[in-house]
Amino acid sequence: MPDVSDSAPAAPLTLRPATRADLPAVLALLADEERVVDPASLVVDDAYERAFAAIDADPRNEILVLVEDVDGRAEDSGVVGCLQVTYIPGLGKGGAERALVEAVRVRADRRGGGLGRDLMERTIDRARTRGCGLVQLTSNKQREDAHRFYGRLGFAPSHEGFKLTLRPGPLTETSPRHG
Amino acid sequence: MPDVSDSAPAAPLTLRPATRADLPAVLALLADEERVVDPASLVVDDAYERAFAAIDADPRNEILVLVEDVDGRAEDSGVVGCLQVTYIPGLGKGGAERALVEAVRVRADRRGGGLGRDLMERTIDRARTRGCGLVQLTSNKQREDAHRFYGRLGFAPSHEGFKLTLRPGPLTETSPRHG
């Protein structure tokens, strides 16, 4: 697929919650950040179906897709970006939710044209409209380009982000010998 | 209230979801990190009631309290620590949830005795038992003591943590003149 970031005319963009029909396109964006993956080449297995259904059914979680509104039919258009938002209720700030953003992706052949900024600004507006008091996210320390991007959007790098990977079950001392 | 961190015998500890009866004690921990606040001195207003009810009703959110099991009656005992956990469904890692930890507090007069470690280890075990693939949190960059604490628990400071405070409504250019 050619890089069309400079040559394509600006199509109207829509940010909306992903539907089941968008799942292959979302999985393609998550599968490889560096290359364009053909959604049709992916197998949507049961684990993905269940995970998507869980997110879709949860009023405090949503996967948002940025779609190009080709021919006025956003439903049929190409997904060029996605992210997940979790709205977290809390006891601080008069009970206002905070919005946690994860898994931000712009299609590899469409970077550098402002789509990421558009995706984030619309997501921030959506959180504000919902009544959130804060948007928060973490970004791998190796991604200095992403840090500048979030800085330009007004985010402050005020926190250290810690992760602890868990292995399933209590018996994790030995590596599995089979399978 | 005297500092009893050295003199008190080790009482059995329980980690459990907070009930409505724990709300004043939790709000007291959140109100002032540096001093012990008497829960009876706090007014639990409607906003807190609604926020607690929202968290309590959400199967992917919980406030956990670490309580001393005095006389075998954990329900009547003192809350010495608390935190909030949000279990986030996602499309990665075979659909495993990740656990986001926020608002970690140990009562000011009981620090330095391992209660924070106990609180976190039990929370991590709880997340693992639930099937989470990851525990994540952010800590203000000024809290270097907290960073060492999370490092000793096995957390990797792999990410930058970004926050964007939102002001309510679209008309935020001017400061309110009244109220």
C-alpha cells in the first residue's frame, strides 16, 4: 500500500466507538505498529471476540476508532486510528471520572499528517463532555517522539509509570517444558 | 493519636473490598497524607456517597482496605491502608485484564512497618488470582521514596506518566467571578 499521507485529499473524519465490524481493522492496527496489516489476513479468534464483547458491554470502557468518512458512509470507511478509553470512577474531585487512554495507534502509512492529534483531541473533547476531570496515559520511555506529541497536546509528564507483568497461576518458578 | 508503629503487637491483617461503613475511614486517608484525620470529623456528602456507590456497583472497580483484625472482628477494626483497583479489559494478551492501582494510602502514624508492602502484595495476589496479566500504576515524579518502594515490589519504571487536567464545560477562558 503506498504512503498517501501527503497526496490524499483530506477526507472528513469521524471518531466513534468501534463496532464488531471494526474489530479486524482494530486488531490489524494493534498487530504491528510499523507496518500496515491487512485486516482480512487476521483470524479473529474466540479470545478476541470475548474481549471485544466485554469492552463493548462495559459502560466505562470503549474502543474508539477514527474513520475516514468516504462517500458520507462512515460505517464503510477505513479505520485510520484507534485507542481504548477507560472511564474510572473515584472518590476525589467531587466524584468526577478520570479517562485513562491506552493502545493509541495510527495506521503506519498515515502518520505525520495530523491524524494522531485529531484522534487525541477528539478523545479529550469526548472525555470533557462526559464530565471527566482528567485524562491520563503512559508512554514507553523509549518513545521520545510520542512524549513530544503528548506534550504538544498539553499533557504534563508528571509521573513515573510502573508496570509489573504477572504470570498466570501460583506455580511460576519453573518454565513450562511442553507446549 | 500516638504513633504505634513500633510498640503495637502485629495484629492479623485482612485485605477486603471497602463497604459503605469504611467510607469515612477511606476519606480520612485520602484527605491528608501527612496527618492522621479522625474519620468522625469528616462530612460524607452526597457526592462521596454517589461516587462510592458507583465504584461499589462496578464489577471492574473496587476500593480495597487493609484492616487490622482486632479481636477477630475485621468489620469493626481500624482501616490502616487503602487503594483503588480498576480491572481493565483489553484486546491484548489473550483478552486478560490489566489491574490499574490508584490512590494508595497507608495511615500516617503506621508507616515504616511494612503495611504498604503488605497492602500491595495482597493486591497483586488478588489481581493474579483474578487472571490479570499486568499490574500498573503511576507515581508522582517527586515521590522518589515511593519509586524505590514500587521497585522493591518488582515494578519496572518503564513508562512516562502523562496527565491532562480538564476544566468542566467549554467556557474555560475566564475565571469564575462568583461562587
